[in-house]
Amino acid sequence: MPRYAEIIVWAIPIVGIIFGIQLLISELNRRALYEDLMQTGVTTQAEIISHRTAEEKSTTYYVTYRFNGTAIDHTSQMYTKEEDVGHTSYDAIKDGDSVTIHYLPRDPNISYLEPLMEPSILGLLIPAFYFLGSPYILYFLIRLYRKRHKLENEGQVLPGELVECTGRKVKGKYQVTVKYRFATPIGENKSASYSHAREDLVGALLPTSDTPVAVLYVDEKTFNIL
């Protein structure tokens, strides 16, 4: 594997962990804001003043409303907020309509349309997936790297033979599976199999049983067909 490819492969789980941390912080902040709105928020009426949509990978719908908010220091003024809504709400709400909103007296710029969306457990499960999944991938890569490093530095080449070699389509790719056997340095017979995508062998005549092969061997758990 090229050096740049190794760097990319190793970077994936590390980026996953960092992304998981960012998701968790964002979700905890969202939950804290929800609790703040429920405990100290003020409910009032606002007027819808405009609509717009944004086209990216999908359509996002926005409405803008204004309301008279009273800050914690008892000063009142008009505030304007644009908020994304679902397609159904976007079509149902018209300019000039009165809607219920919740805002925080400590900062009336923080406001949300009724109904407030209570945080779900899914918001914590997604960061957990990155936290648990990324270290597992990293652990798997470390084991794979150590095995390859051990084979390259301590491995000895042993003779073996094919037991079977077959090819079939797996998820749109041509996968070749070889079953082979060999004798360890202490005379113990071992059998194993190895599969790899080989599009270049589609339609080719595959090796038959008893075809000689070479096996790179370190110990009974660390070996691979060449």
C-alpha cells in the first residue's frame, strides 16, 4: 500500500473520533438549550414576515418571523429570526400569520417556533457510534499493521499447495477464494483460506488443486499465502 494511502487509512478512525466529540458537544449544548427554554423561556406570539428555500443536496425551507421580546434587564424591542421548518409547515404558514415562539430572556435572539423538539436518544447514539466504532477500527488497523510488520521482518517462506480455488461475484466484484494447506516448521499440518477481489481474473482459468504455493510464516497465528 502506498505511503499516502496508509496515512489516509490511519486518519479515518482518528477523524471519526474527533467528529464524534464534536457531535457529542453539539448534542449536549442542544439539550442544555432545550432545558433552558423549558425552565426560563418565555412564550409569546410572533408574526411571519417572509419565506424562502435553499437548494443544496435537498431543499431546505425557511420562514422569518418577528416578535416583541423583553430581555432580562426588562428592556423591550423587536427581534427577527429565520428558522428552518418542514415542508408541511412551510406550506401551512403564510406571511402575516401569527405563530407561537419561545425565547430566552437572557438573550431574546435565541428563539424557536412552537412546538419545541425534545432531544431524542438518537442524538446520543450517533456520537456513541463514532466513539465506539472508530477505536475499534483503529484497533483492527493496529493489529493488521503489526501482523504485516511481523511477517515482513520475521517471516519464513514455506512450501504449500492449493486445496481449492474458486471465483464468484460478491457485491458486484469478482472475488477469488483460495483454500490452501502447508506444514509448519515443526511438522504440523495447517489449512487456511484467503479471499481477494480480482477483476483481472474474470473469465480466466483458475489454478487447480495441488498447485504449489508459498506461505509466509511466523507462528501458528501469523501467516499468509504469497
